Amino acid sequence: MNKILKEFREFVLRGNVIDMAVGIIVGASFGKIVSSLVNDILMPPLGLLLGKVDFSNIYINLSGKSFDSLSAAKAAGVPTINIGLFLNNVFDFTIVAFALFFTIKQINILRSQQKKDEPKPAEVAPTKKQCPYCFFDIPVEAVKCGHCGSDMKL
């Protein structure tokens, strides 16, 4: 049991696991911020421009009964298709996807600049050449092929 706990501790304390955990936590917080941006800032003016529409109250009532709002229908336990909430989630996803796209694009630009700044390794002279007769690899300095005996002084 002690060995398993030790292995688990080593696994959890690896850099990649901790980095991933931080990324998930920051991502969840970012998702909440984006949801608030969509629901509280973007959708109300868009609904106003489209004729005072509250997107969160756009739904299809499957029961045939009449309700004033989605929350009233949900409180009554009526099945609904929540089109407005779906649209809000689509906007959330789109904003998060764009943010990730631009973040990754920026990271790739920084990586390519870093590669340009790194010194290039010196080219290493080849140590082998190929015999033109038997195609066996032989040392560059060889004057005869060690495999077929052909003369390399061409």
C-alpha cells in the first residue's frame, strides 16, 4: 500500500500533471467569464436590437399548456426545447474557440521567433559514402570498397 501511495505522489507531483490541473482550473474560470459576457453583456443588446427578445426565454413548450417564461415551465415540470439557452451556449463556445485560436496562434508565433533566435547547429561532415558498384556504406577516406573490392579513385 505504501508503494502505491509513493507512486501516486510521484505521478501527481510531475510538472505536466500540475500544469494540466492549473490549465483546467483557469479554463473553467475563463468559461464562467465568457458565459457572463454572453448572457449579461452581449445578448441583452442583441435581444433589444431584434425587438426586445430575451434569448433565455426562447423555448418550445412540448406540453401544450401555456407559460409566461421558461422558468415557469420548468417549475411546472413541463418538457421544453430550450432554443435560447442553446444559442447562448453556441455563443459561449464560439467566443472560447476564438480566444483559444488566437492564443495558440500567438504561442506559435512566439515559438517560431524563438527558433529563429536559436543558433543553428554546425553541419557535420559525412563519415560514410556509398560504393557506386555494390551500394555498401564505406568510410569517406576509403580508396577501395571493403565489400566488393572496387577502386574508389574515380
